[in-house]
Amino acid sequence: MTSEKHGTDASPAHPGRSFDALVAEAVAEPTDGWDFSWFEGRATEQRPSWGYARAMGERLARAEVRAALDLDTGGGEVLNMAPRLPPLMAATEGWPPNVAKASRLLAPRGVVVVAASADAPLPFAEGTFDLVTSRHPVKAPFAEIARVLRPGGTYFAQHVGPSSVFEVVEYFLGPQPESVRRGRDPQAEAAEAGAAGLEIVDLRAERLRIEFYDIGAVVHFLRKVVWMVPGFTVEAYRPQLLALHERIVAEGPFVAHSTRHLIEARKPSA
């Protein structure tokens, strides 16, 4: 099928919408923050059974939690879901557009948002926090987490697991080395936490189904989650995108799988 025909084929999820229209809409959509509501009707993803946002909110509301820190908060959307925050609540974020977005969203609730690179020491004193949380950190800095936690404090987080959404990654980049596929292993991260002096309280992992219903959803996903296909642009990957559009039109949703693990670790009491 020619590229001209691709440009007029309609998406099964959005009848009448051409490849070019779907891609143009996805490219025009802002990518700051971690609000994924744009994908409604375009893609679905199963959620882990443990309900991280709810469980995080419950922990933040506990009376014994007087100070807490949310790492890699994105645009602050997940933290803002917590019904109640402790008297001292801080958050870190490394991407400037997200720092600004999180500050606007969380400032009315008294949250201090700090710009901090994921590979730099946390800009807080030792033993500051009763609870450190994170949903999908770039990389959990366990030694720094242990340092800023008070004795008896807890790290509670949901991490991205190994080979997450690799059906998408390998469609565009080809087969990945086994060393890359094994990255973010939950057992390896639990060992890192232990080496930093934290005791594992809970560790659970799940593999979850994702369906992309149109090519616009794939484009927006890769623009938003930039580490999946580094340097992704529509121009660079147009032939692959056209072929995938044709596949979705002919066969239905493009199916991938995410991996997630819940990790809860405690700093021993003095």
C-alpha cells in the first residue's frame, strides 16, 4: 500500500481520521506533566492490583507522618490525588516544564517543589522525612533515600519494571540486548535498597496489558515517555509509523505490556 493510501486510511478508533490528521493532533498536544487523560478512547492500560495512588494517600494521612517527600513528582498530579498531606510536604522534579507545572498545582496545598536532577544528591538534611514516596522514579537513589529518612521511616513507591512496553521499543529500535531487557529488575532493586541499609517490607510485581487504538496514541506516548525511543521524531520514524498505522487499521489495537513493581522499605529504628 502506498504512503498516499496510508494518508487517507481511517483509524478504527477514530473513523474518518487519516494518518496525517492523527499524527498532527498528537504532535500538537503538550507533553508536560503526567496527566494521561489525552489517551482516553485512544489507548488503555491495566492498572496494578495494589492501587498505588490510594495506598500512597493512606500513608501520607497517617498521624505519625509529619514530614514527607515525593521523588520525581512529574507535574504533581499523583501527589495531588492524596486527600490529606502532612504538615511538611516536599517534592522533587528534574524536568523544568514539570517543575513549573508541579509548583502551580501543589503550591496551594503548601507543597515545596524543588528542582533536583535524578543523579544528584537529594537537597535535604539527613533524617528529615518520615516517608519518601515515588511513582515511577527515573532511578531510585536508595542511599540518598536512606540518608534523608528518619530512623523507622519508610520508602513507598511504584517502579517501572524490566522490559516495560518493549513491544513498542523493539518495533522501532529492533531487538534489545539482554542486559537492557533485564534493567529495573525488582529483586536487584531490593538488593540495592538492602545494601543502603533499608529493610524490605513488601515487594510485588505485575505484568499489565496495554492497547494502542490509533497511531496518534503511539506518537504521543513516545513524545511523552522520551526514554522509550531516544530521539524519537515523526520525521525520523515516518516509514515505521505508516506501517504501524496500516497494521492497526487492518488488525486492530497494537498490544504491548508494561511491568510494574511495588516496593516498600523501612529504615531501621535507632
